[in-house]
Amino acid sequence: MVIISARTLRKLFKSRIILLLMLLSVISFLHLMLNGNFHIEVSKPTEPPKPKELRPISDFFEKDQPRFGDSRNRYLFPLYDIFDGGPNWAFSMFRVGAHLAMYQNRSVVTVPFRVHDRLQENVIFQLKTVEETIDVDELKKVMSVATVEEFYNACNDSLNDLERKIMEHILNEDMENSKRFWGMFYALDELRKTYPPKVVVNWEDPKEKHELFLKETADQRCLLISKSEDIVPLITPYHDEIDNHIDKHFIWASYVRKMVDPIYDKICDGERFAVVHWRNRTGENCIAGSNWAPNICKEKEQAEVKALIGLSNQIAHSIADFVKSMNYKCIYISYPPFEQDLVRRLDNLVPKIFSLRDVYRMSPEITSHKDDLYIISMVEQEISLRADFFIGWRVSSWSGIVARMRDAKERPRKVLSLLPGMPKELAEFE
């Protein structure tokens, strides 16, 4: 006689009930399939957010701006950190100053820009004028612009000794470049310690802090921002509208555009093309023979260079696959002037690759500026602006300037690290 405990009986009963329920589910599923009533609910992909609709800029000019007074008698001197970062960082800071100047109805002062330092150490102390960089006449169509000399003459009485010293160093054309550089460096450092700004705006600050900054500075006839980075997070009323309006008129100087005119249609033999901006920051730190390298190319940077080279094959395939999917048969690749493993790999994956070397071959005029990387950089940015498509680095002032210019003209672009198939590690090198 086999004795089965009550506990075992309960287990057998429960297992049979489960089997029965599963069998009924299968029968029900087959019934729905055979009668054509089976339907799987698939969620639709979410639409990308629509771009913010801009208000007419005329509303700002007619309602807000006039209350500040005549822009020809009000000034903003955007003294960005001239000793840190490259020219494109300085261009971005000038734009920030121009934004505040436009909002408060001021003349923005054309503070000179510093040249590239790591790649051209022989000209490290040189300054370039705004007129050598952007089309000031185009910018004047939408806002008032003043020279450093005009600011100095109009605002001398309201400047402190350190601010005057900075002005005098900029205006003294006979001063040796290195003496000017270090004189401004120490004066600016002392200025920020002695006269810190009353109100500084941070990204996390509430709306009221932004309004306080605008209120505190509104009545100052001569406003000198000793560190433009302090006002980068500043949000003004009509913020997007003002940015868009400035970007439409922030274009390269006419001589740069004229140099590109005769060669642009020859790039990629006249076919549609995409520009890829390749910015290997780690590699720039470790340029062979650079005076900077011993100070900034440490073990960490050397390891990153090796890691990025290890990813270059996947990066190249991601770029090549994307441009092919967009029906481009040619890439113009802009990169710093030293050896790049990625360029060699792309050359084997894309039918046509063009670069600055091809531009030199096509234009003796551009070649004559070969040793002035400040000008050459703008030439490549103008090509990037006009191109059918642009792929840039997420954290790069160079790519950022091109992106803003293209956005103002509603031209397509994409961030390099967001291309399909791109290794996630690439974001670490941006």
C-alpha cells in the first residue's frame, strides 16, 4: 500500500491546475490566430522634440531694447580669458558679450583674439583683430559695434588703474608681443582679485539671480566684463531670439569667404560632400617635438592615445557607413596638422577623401597663408559651413562655432559620437 501525504497531494493538484491553465491559454491563442483576431499592440516610436518656435525679433527691438537708451553711448567690453583656450573659445566668448550688449542696447567692443598656442608656439603672443576675423560690417547691420580706442576715450574716467592698463596694452601697437601678453595677464589677474564682480550667474541659479544681474548692470554706461565665462549661463528675455539673430550675422571676414569661393565647387570634384571634424585632444597634447608636450603629455595622455588608436577602425567604419547611408560619396576631413591614423583608415573605406592638402593644391592664395593657422582654420570652417552635411565633435569650440553658423542657416549636422555604431568610449576623448 502506497501512502501519499496530504502535502504531496496538494503539490500534485497544484501542478495539474497549472498545466490545465497553460493548455487552455494555448487553445485560446490558436483560436484567435485561426479566426484572424490576434493583434499585437506595438508602441509607436516617440517623435523627436520640435525646435522651439522663436518669437519675431521685431518684438524685442520695439518693446524691450529701447528702454535702455542709445546704444552709441553705452558700451560692453567683453574681456574673455585671453590666456586660456584657443581662438574659437574666444569667438564664443565674444558672442556671449555681443548677446548681452544687444539685450541692453550697447555697443559691443571689438576686443582682439589670441592665436593658436600649442600648434604655433613661435607666434604664441600675437593678437588678431576682430576685423581680421569676422565681417564687422555684417554684424553692424543688427547691432552697434565700437573699437577699443572708442571705448577707452568714452569710458576712461570710469575705469580703474588696472582696467586702464589693459586698454593701454591693447592699444600700444609698438609694444613687443610678449611684453603685451604678460602685462595684460598680470593686470587681468589682479583686476579679478581686486574688483570681483558683484553678481556672477551660475548654471544652477534660479531665474531671480539672472534678473538681478541684468538689473545691477542695466544702468552702467560702460560695462567691462572682466571674465566673459562668468556670463555664459546668463539667460535673458528673448534669449533664443537674440542668439539666432546674432548667429545669422556672425560670419567670417570677406577675405576668408573670397578665398573659398573659387575652390569650393572643386572640392570632391563638384559632388555633394560631408565634412568631418576630427579633433583628437589627447593627440594634440602629445605632439612630437612640442614644447608643451613634456608638461601636458603624461602617462594618462599616452595611454589615451593608444586607446583611441585602438578604436580608430570602428570609428572609421561608423563614419563611412553613415555617410554612405546619406548617399555621400566624398568626405572632406578637417583635422589638426599632424599624423592621424583615422584619416588613413577612412581613405580605404570612402570613395573620395579631400582635406586641406587638396585645398593647397587648388589655391595658391590659400597656400600663401599656410603658416598662419588662424586664417587656415577659418578657411576650413567656411568650407564646413557651406558643406552639404557637417559632423563635428560634441565638446569643441571649433565645431561649436560651425554648428551655430549652420543652425542659423538651417543646414543639417550631427555629433560625431552619436553616429550609429560609434564606440561609446569615444565620448571620453571629447
